[in-house]
Amino acid sequence: MRRRFSTVFLGAALFAAACGDDKSSTASVTNAAPAPTSSKPAGTEPSEASILVSGPIIVEHQVDLTAQRDGIVEKIFFDAPARVKSGTLLAELDGRQIQANLAAARAKTRSIEADLKNWQAEAQVLKADYVRQQHLMELGLTSQEQLEHAKYKAESDQWDILRVKETLNNGKEEEHSLELELEKTKVIAPFDGLIARRYARQGQNVGKGDRLFWVTAESPLLMRFTLPEKVFGKIRNGQPMEVLSPDVPGEKHMARVKQVSPVVDPSSGTFEVLVELVGERGSLRPGMTASVQLDTPR
């Protein structure tokens, strides 16, 4: 009887142990984090990714005008923030010495031109003498020596004419050089734009290369920035985008891609994009910071 009871007790203990193992296994599954589920059906993921980039607004034409030669600023005709047209005279350096040298060079050129005409007239006379000596030789009225003498004089006079012509050419080149130096005394606006800054003062002695004016165009407005190479080939010319600036928060502008670099910079893994704003510029000005958002197909 005791033996039978022991057997029943052992079976009950084994059954209880088995049940305990099942409970512990079930508890571990219940406490695990649920697997992530998507509320969107398959195939409805967005087809485009947006890239937001910021940078300064620039213009293509923007330059510091510098002195092309040493001199004293004689006159200043325009000051910042004047708007000027291409070719407008902005300032002028003292060019009196150059003007005097140019006047002397032109007088010298006129003198050489007069000498040339004199030599050319003499050449006609010597040519006529040679022709006459040829006729006299045919009639037997002159000697061979006189004929050759007339021939050599006519030929030598042609060499003198060539020499005077070269002297005249040198004189004209000197004139042209002085005219260029005189042009360097004039500070000219290279394009339509705005004088953003004036550096020089009237009466100031400036050296070659010193800054005189900062001139900038006002349009078209551009932005230049770089993008990672992973989107290379996904940006196309003419692609539209929206431009916003924190300096003018109430304005929205449109722009289009104007140029995409055909290569990727291997040192940075980026490529360059140039965009141009279209339509009215509103309150946007060169130098302001703006942001553009580009949509790139996946």
C-alpha cells in the first residue's frame, strides 16, 4: 500500500513540474515588446524625399572696382547707394601728365606723317628720273652709268620710305599706349547695378590695385549650395522649389534649378547646384540668408 501511494505521489509531482514549466514559458512571451506594425498598406510609402538647404542669396555680377594705376582721385561722380548703368563714369584720377604726353606723341606722329609724304613725293620724282633715263638709253643719249645711278636712287628711296613708315607705326603705338593709360584714370561701371560701397575719397592718393567702389547687380538673384552624392542624378535643370528667408518671413518666392554640376567632388562627396529665383524679388536682396526645399524622387 505504501509503495502504491509513493508511485501516485511521484506522478503528481512530475505533473505539477510540467505544468510549472508551461506557465513560465507563457509569461516570457506575454512580457515581450510587440512587433512594430504599419498602419499603411504595402506600396503606399511616399515617392519623394525632401532636402532643406540654406545659404546666402547671391548675384552673378558683383565686383570690387580697383585703381588701374597710381594717382590722385580728382573727381567722384557717384556715391553709395546710387544705381548706375553700364559704362557710367564713377570717378576719375588726375591724368594731366598723361594728357600732356599724349599731346606730344600725337604731334610727333603728325610730323612723321608729313615726312612720309615728303619721302613719297621724292620717290615719285626719282622714279620719273629713272624712266626718263631708260628712254634716253634707248635713244643712245645717256650712258649705262647714268641709268644705273638713277635706278639705285629710286630703289634706295623706297627703303627710306619703309623706314619712315616703321617710325610712324611706332609713334602710333606710343599714342595708343598713352590712350590706354588715360583710360585707366577713369573708373567705369562694368554693368548695370548698385554702388554698394565707396572706399576712396576725393583728393586721396591711391595705388594700383586699391579698392575704389563695390558695385553689385540687383538681379537675377541666385543661390549656390552643395548636396550629398546620394541624390546625384535626381536633381534636374528647371526643377521648381520654394524659397523662404528669415529676413522677410512674410514672403514666399519660387526658384528653379539653373545648373547642376556634372561631377561629384571626391574630397567631400558632394556636388554643386545653382538655382535662380523667378518672378518678383520682393524684399529679397543679395547677401540675405534663405532656405530652399528640394523634392528628390526616391
